[in-house]
Amino acid sequence: MNTLFPIGIFLSFFFQFLLITKKRVSLPDKILAVWMFLFGLHLFSYYLHYLGYWEVYPHLSGLHHPFPLLHGPFLYLYVRFSLQSDQHFSRQNYLHFIPALLCYLYMIPFLFFYSAEEKLLVNQGMTDDYATFITLSVFAFILSAVSYAVASFRLVKQYDELAGQNFANLEQIDLIWLRNFILGMGCTFSFAILFLLLEEGFGMDFGFNTDLVFYLLLITFIIYLGYSGIRHQSIFTDSDETAVQIAQPKSTAEYARSGLKDADALRYHQQLLELMKTRKPYLEPKLTLSSVADDLGVSVNHLSQLINQYEQKNFFDFVNLYRVEEFKQRAADPANMNFNILSVAFDCGFNSKSAFNQVFKKFTGKTPSQFLTEQKQGMAG
């Protein structure tokens, strides 16, 4: 453990440095950088406790006690700003840190006015001055961990619908790492909560320092989080790092109040179909609702409304149906019979084998190989 803690502390501060020195630092990068710095301080403070410095220098104790109440808010805010186009940190966002602030305010007497001897007695459990506060802190940590993990998962779930309304290839919306990220933090929280309840609530003695296992998981999580966060690119920018306008999913009633007149809607819909037929924008793998809206000269919200109301599909299904039909036409051409299936799929706008197979089977009920086999059998017959 004498090696593990320094590694975790070094990586926390190192990842923070890499994040703030990225070529293009986004708001999620800044949030993650601050969080990494907090992780470093948390590990460093506990490492001093592990080495016994709290006994020698009691004034070092208590500094990281409210830190667990900060991890949940940082998790939620990082996920939230990674999944929304509005990148402005408002005053309301600071409200998430009030519980930790209240803890520090309550601990002012302990941090600034207790003598070293008095702090040592509190640390050793020889006085009840902060016994109730510590118990309440444990329950606050449990509530914070559970609520913020659940809220973060809900954000990702809501974004699945948003992605389908705005992007034609969901592979460019890399949410797998984000789900793993939330799951990893949830597992780390759950471990801490379980052992806190068993030790503090039921007085169980496991015969080993459970804190060390928790911090081992935390360091592992930091490595994954830092690596993924550094590689993560904003899902609301294109290759030129320009902002992509996002259409929010709306209900039928909201569409009725959108201000788009029926005559205009019909005209724009016809223009959309003509655009898809003549210019074939679906051949572009990174096609977005925003880029099609620019071509038509309409807002992204109105274009999303047109596709949902007239085509009864979201943008993802609307575009990928064209890609499937394009593949079927090209595959039927004898000149393409000897070409690799995947290369033809890429020419039709798909950007991965898994996406192609999934979408093709969704619209045809068959895999591409089954479709081509049946086609060849039909031609032979």
C-alpha cells in the first residue's frame, strides 16, 4: 500500500495537468480536472492518516471528512455537461456543494479551535463531541452517493433519445465509457456504503482495514476515469470543432405550439425528400440533424418535427433507412458482386460493421449475409 497510494496521488494530479493542457478544454474537462485535484487531496489526506501522521500531527485530521459529499455532485455535473450542448456553469450548479460546505462550517470549531490533544481524543473516539455528526455524515454520504448515481444514469438514459433525434451514427456518441464510468463510481460508493453499515451499524469486525480496499477501488476508478476523460471529445462538436445545434425531443402537444404552419411544414418536407434523393447527404458518415437543417434553411427543432410527424421516425432511423436502401441497390448491381460487403456498407454511410449489421437487421429482419445469399439464390433461379 505504501506504493499504491503514491501512485494514485501522482496519477490524480497528473491527469489533472493533462486535462487543463488539452488543446481544446471544454467545461466537462474543467470539471473533471477539479475533481481529479480533489481525488489527489483526498488520497493524500488519507495516506497521511495511514502512515500515522494524524497521531503525530492531529491538526492534519478532519480535512477530508466532507470530501465524500463532493464526489456525487462532481459525478453528476460531469455527466450532465458531457451530455448537453449548454456549456454554461450557472449559480444553481453550486447548490450541489452546499452539504459539503455545511459540514465544513460545522467543523470550524474542530479545525481551528481544538487543541492537538483534543483532536487526538476525537480521532481515537475518546470523546463524543462529534459522534452524532459523524453518524449523520455517514447517512448523508449514503444518500448523496445513491441519489447522484441514479440521477446520472437517468441523464444517460434521457440522452439516448436525444442522440436518436440528432445523429445518424450513434457510434460517434460514445456513451459506453460513460455508463461504465457511472457504474464504476456506483460500485465504489456501494462498497463503501456496505462496509460502513456493517461496521458502524452492526459492529462487525472484518479483521482487516476495509478502508484500504475502498481506496484501492478508488485508485482503480481514478485511472479509468482519467484515461477516459482525457480521450473524451465533446459530442456536440463536429470535426472542425464548431458547435452543433441540438433539437430537444418534444411531445405532440409541443409540436402543435411550435409555430410551424402546415403549408410550410409540407413544403419543407418535400424539400427534405428531394434533398435526400438528389444529393444523398446520408452517404456522409457523420451526418447530423444540424447539418441537414443548414442545407434546408430551417431550424433543427422544425426539421426534427418534420421527420417525426411526416416520417414517424427519429432522425437516426430516417437516415439509416436510406442507407439500407442504398446498400440494397448497390448490392444488386452485378459490378459490386465481388466487392467486400463492409466496403459497400461504408460507401453507403455506415461507419462500423456492428452498426451496419444492427441497423440492416432492424429494417429488413435479416442480416446482410442472409439478404445477399437470398438475392444470389433468386438470381440463380
